[in-house]
Amino acid sequence: MMQLAHHSRAGGSVLVWTMLVMVILSLLAVEVLRAVSGRFQVGVQAATWQEALLGAESGVDLAVVELRKSLYPAPNGAWQDWTTVPGNGVLSHGLTTVPNAGLAGSPMNIEVNVDAPAQLKDPATGWQYYRIRTLGSLPLSGPPRVSYNKEDNRLRKLTLLNQRFIDGLFTSETNDAHAARRIEAIIRPLGSFDQAIMSVGVLDLNNQNIVIDSYDSRDPLKSTNALYPYNDRNADGTLKRQENGNIATNGSILDAGGAHVYGDVSTNSGTATGVANVTGEQRTDFYQDPIPIGAPTWTSINPAPSTVTNNTTLTASATKGAASSRYVLRAIDLSGPQTLTLAGNANGSQTYIEIYVTGDISLTGNAQLTVAPGVSATIYFKGDVDIAGNGLVNTNNQPGDLLFYGIQPDTGQNPYVKLGGNGAITAAVYAPGHDVTVNGGGSDGHVFGSAVGKTVTMTGVTNLHYDEALSSGGLINNYKIVSWFEDTR
């Protein structure tokens, strides 16, 4: 009887210990599950948090694409399916949902707002800067807590119960649990002439005596009386001429020809040869798709003349874009001593003239095109351009006062631009659909300005001096992000 009682007490002790072990193991399992679940939740939230940023960044890309579309000739499809077209103080709303973009196939919402505040207009150029505000959001699953670590909580702000952004700008924000990140970016325009030479395809400089450099006519420390300074120096002994004579191709072939390039040389994943005398960087990551130029759509013009074939004077106006100083010509064909004069006010005050040549421009013999003092001329052309004879006489000596724009040619056409002549050339050419050849600049071989073409070739001993002021003038060719930050409220 005593032995049976002893066994009962022993069995009871084993049962108690077994129960204690099971309780301890259960508690450990619960704690492990809690820790693993918490870390899993943190991982899901962290991944969703990062994906929300990708969504917001994609919104900036969407807006920039629409802005670039707006630069193309109409119809360009810009701002389709957006609520409004950007204007000063006007919001443009768009909402894009990307299905199955998030974890477990959850949707990603991207909302974009673009506006053009009046205070973001450059007073010097009149160019409008744009503000882009985007929101990327994805739904969150799990309990309404961020993590079990307060340090992790400081890294992320998640909307678990209430909407975080309460300014009403974004309509896609709800009170459901979600990760949302908000970005604001400022976009500025880029001009057509932001390089000394830019070619869509082959760029060929075939003479080692060619010099390409830069100056800035706006800055007295980088020019002499707003002109190219040659070897002039500042009071501290530094040269006034600059080393921003950058040349680039959107293609893969660039032959610098041993030319002295005071600037960078860039290709699009291509090869640059003859670069022994290049002072700047040699890059292979260049990409720029030049915007084609459409024909002007002026509603009112000066009807006479319709063709220039002898000595002719076209008069500029003090009002930019005035119908009286807009001309549409079938051709400009001058030879011998004939001159086309673009005349302004007798006192040399600022005037403007725009010319659209639907055919060819040809100057041969001693013919010349003269830009009178104070005149800023913009010439659009559809056909070929052949400047020889006495060439271009820009009395202002500012390349920004004589701009040539090549209209995008029809399919199958291969128009060209040949710049030569007996005098120095002070002008800028933007013709991404034309083959451009620069051969001239007078006996000294100087060209002041910039050249953009389908291909660009420099022949002979021609020195090109790029005026950096051109980068802030002419037609807008692209947009660039200049400010970016995340709103972490």
C-alpha cells in the first residue's frame, strides 16, 4: 500500500513537470511567433514604403513626359486624360493606377499635380518653370501598428488610421491603411542651344587646327564688351574665354579630328576618336532627343514680298510677334552684289523680325544677308540653306540675334545646311532634321554661335566660339529637374 502511494506521488510530479514544460514551450512559441510576425510586418511595411516612393518618383517622370510632348509640333497628344492644361496658377490632375504593382498583387496609385506659378517665371527669358507634386500610395495589411521598435517608427510615417496629408491636394488619399509618399519637384526649361555643337548622328571635325571654346556675352569677366575675348585676361590674370565649348552626339560616332576642344566630348554609348586635344571629360552616357520644329502657324503676316530674288529690305517691329514683322517667303535666292537687309529703327533700339522660308535659302557670289543694329531675327526654313558669298553680316555681333530653325523635313527628304562665306559667322543653327556643314568664318575662320543638326561636319580651319548666353534663349527644347524633395509631414 505504501509502495502504491509512492508511485502515485511520482506520477503526479512527472505530470506537473510535463505541464510546466508545455506551458514554457507554448510561451516561447507565442513569443517567437510574435517576434517573427512583428518582423514580417515591419518587412512588409518597409517594402511597401519603398514602393510608394517609386510610385511618387514615377509620377514626376509622367509629368516630365507630358511637358516634353507639349514641345512637339501639334497634334502632340500632350495632357490627354488630364483635367486641365498647365497655366499660371492652374492645377493639372491625373490619377494612374498600376495593377499588381505592389506586394501580393496590390495596386499602386500614382497621382500627379502640375502647376505653373507666376513666381516661377524667369524674368530675364520669360520661360515658365513648373512645379510637380506627386503622391505614390499602396495599401497596407496587418494590424494598426508600425513596428515593435520605436527607432523603426521614426524612419517611416504610415497612414494606418487617418489621412496624413490633409491639405486636400490629392484626391486619392483615403482613411484606409496605406503607405503614401509625396514628392515635390521644380522643372526648368532648357534651350535649343545648350551645347557648342550637337549632332543627332555623326559629328565630324576633320582638322587639328580647329578650336572650339566658349565665352559668355552676359558676363564682363567672360567676355570683352559682350564679345568674344580672344586672349584677353581679367585683372587677376585669368583668361576671359571659357572651357564650356562642349560637343556631343546622340549617336555613336564622334571624330574630333584632333581639334582643340575646350570642353567635354560626349557620345551615346559610342566611340570618340581624335580626342588628344580635348580638355574636358570624355563621356559615353549622353542622351538628348532633339525636339523637331514644326512650321509656324501665324494667323496674320506681312504679305509682301513673297520671294526675295534681288535687293530687298524687310522691316522689324518693336513689338515681338507683330504681324507686320512676320514674313512667309517661298525662297531667298541672291547672287552677285545683292543684299537682303533686315532693318530696324534708325536709333538701333530693340526690334524683332520672324521669317518663314518654305523653300530654299541661297546666297552666292557677293550676296549677303545683313541684320541691322538692334534687330533680333528668327528665320525658319523648310528646304536647303547654302550660305556663301559675303555670307551673314550680323551687325549686333551677338549670335542670339540671328537664329536659324530648320523645319522637320518630310519622310524621304534629306535637306542640308551649308554655312560659309567671306565674313565671320555670328549666328546659331538648330536643324535636327538637316545635315549641317560649317565651312567658313572669313579669312580668320571664326564662327560665333552654336550648331545642332542631324549630322554636323566642320571643314577647313574653322574656329567655333560658343556664346553661353545662347543656352538661355531661343526655343525650349527640353525640361530638367532642378529641385527635388520629399514632403515628410
